[in-house]
Amino acid sequence: MAKVKLTNKTLEGNPLGEAILQIQDLTKRLTSLSKKLEGCFVSSLETSEPIVDPFIARALLSNLESDPLTLQYLDAETLSRLKAYVASECKTVANSFEARFRPFCEKNNISLEGRFPTYILAGFLQVGVEQAKGICRVGGKITNSLMLESIVPTILDDLKSESERPFEISAFLKELYEAYERVIKLKGINVGQPAQILDVFSELILVKQSPIFKKTPIKSNFQDYTRELFSRDLAKVSAAGPKVVNVRRLELMSTAFPDKDGIPIRRGGSMRFAGRIAFTDVVT
């Protein structure tokens, strides 16, 4: 006998069909729940074996506790044991971050400065752990986990993209000077006087745009340039030799309000915040 092909139209309105549809819907929901739980596993950096990222599990668990389907198929005791396990593992992972992070950097030949909870990798990439929130900041990106396996892909991607990003100091200085000139003209400031670095950054974004964007200023033609990239470029310039363009020398001035108007500049394992920028006459 040939297999009968059933469609939703065939099943709807029929008591047996309605039962089949309900079972199919339940199967889909249970499969979805199973997939979400499977998503808590990551591949171990050391052994490549599947291990649980408890921070992913913790975030999922907060949603599962209010899901009627979960409450129906996972009893209270199972959920209680799961919560205790996840809480314990989150604490263990957070406490072992330093002990795992340093060997990882050594193995991958990544220079590491600082100590828990703040590090600088390869001389520019800041990694900050916020243990209370269970998050890790890598440059300008946030990972909602302190599990190294979940953080490493972002670190490696950032290091790779930065190594491949074109950068030439003299070209950057010319762009920066043009952005500075635009700001002082808008603000009515004399050449050589300091301008707010965030104002210069805003103009620098426009200076860096391609002729295509300037001709047709639409989103698809826009080239993004973030504060994180600006910070990295300033660090490269600061570490270089004389910073002179158009017989004027770049001056970066610190700010007392780094969170409000500062750009972090990392150099030699330390970090300062520049709040103002100027191009002053070169004294001969």
C-alpha cells in the first residue's frame, strides 16, 4: 500500500488529525528546547571535547523557569539541581580565568600585559573581565560569558583583522590634521589651540569616507570607523617617532573625565586617556 501523504489541510477539522497536529507541535517545541540546551556545550580548548559553558546555561535557565513546557517536562528537582550546578560552575570558571588565560596566550604567541581582571593583548587589544556581571569585554565587543572557549573566537578575530588592516602613519596624520582643521573652523578656534578629541573623531569619520560616499552618502557606501580603531591608531602614532604634518606637531592632552570625553591610548602596558588634541608649531 502506498504511503498516504497528509497535509495540514487534511488534518485540520478531523479529531485524529487534530491530535496529530498537537503532537507535531509538541515535538517541534521539545526539539527546539533540546537544541537550546545543546547550545550550552562548547569545544574545549585543551581537549576539543564538548564541555558546558555555564554562563550560556545560566542565561537560558532564567528563561526556562518561566516556560510552561519546561516546567511540564523537567521536574522541580531536576531544575533545582541544574541551577545549583550552573551556579557552581560559573564560580569555578570565573575563578580559573587567569590560570587558563595566560597559558592560552603563551601557546598562541600573543603578548599579554596586565592581570585579572584587565589585560592588554598584542599591545593594543584590551580584554576586561566583569565577574559580577559575568561578561568579558574584548575591545568594543561584549561576550556574555567568562568561559575562555566562548571568548577566544572574538579575540582571534580581532587580532587577525587588526593585523590585516592597512595603516600608514603619515596618511593617518594627514587625515587627523584635516579633521582637526574642520573642528577649529566650526568652533572658531585658532590653529594650534586644543580641540575636543571626540569632536575631531567625529570629523575624522567623515574625512575617512571614500569619494563614492561623498558623492552618494547612503548607508551602503559608508565605511565604519569606530572609537576602538581610533584608539588603536592613536596608540600606534604615539609609539612612533616625530608626529609632524604641515610643519605642525601633534599634541595629545589628557582628560580628567575619561568616561565622558576621553579616548584611551594604550602604550607599553599602560593606558592614558586623551581628551583634547592640537597641532602646534614646530619649534626650530
